[in-house]
Amino acid sequence: MAKKLPAKVFQPVFGVIMAVVMSCLMSGVITAINVGFPADYLARWMRSWAVAFSIALPVILTVAPLARRLALQFVESPFAPVPVPQPANRQA
């Protein structure tokens, strides 16, 4: 198995992945809605994606921790360790 990065970089790595995926999908869909699929669609999409990504990355890196803290007010953390039940101590 490949060596993993340390846990302290989880948030930035997560943010970069989210920014790439969301900005790519959203800019592609919005470009198609606005102009259809002309011959230069790919060039228009990539230009829109560059703008969207440059905005999405700092926004996600700033907002994601706040959104995570807000969500934790309503649900249990999926990152918290699950307690292991201990067997009852039976004495005879």
C-alpha cells in the first residue's frame, strides 16, 4: 500500500479535491446551459473552469471547516472513534 499523507493535511487535500470536482462540474453545466454545445464548447468550459476554480478553492478552504463545525452541532462526528463494548465482569 502506498504511503499516505499525515492527518494534519486532510483539510487542505479535501478542499482541493472538492474545489476541482465541484468547479469543473458546475462550470461545465452552466457553460452548456448558457451557450449549448458549439464547436468551441471545450475552450469555453476550460476558461470558465479556470475562473470557477480560482474562486472555489479559497472559498472551500475557508467555509468547509465552518460548515463541518456547524454540521457537528446536529450529528455525531463520523471521525470520532466508536467505543468498543467491554464484556461484563462476572465474578462467581
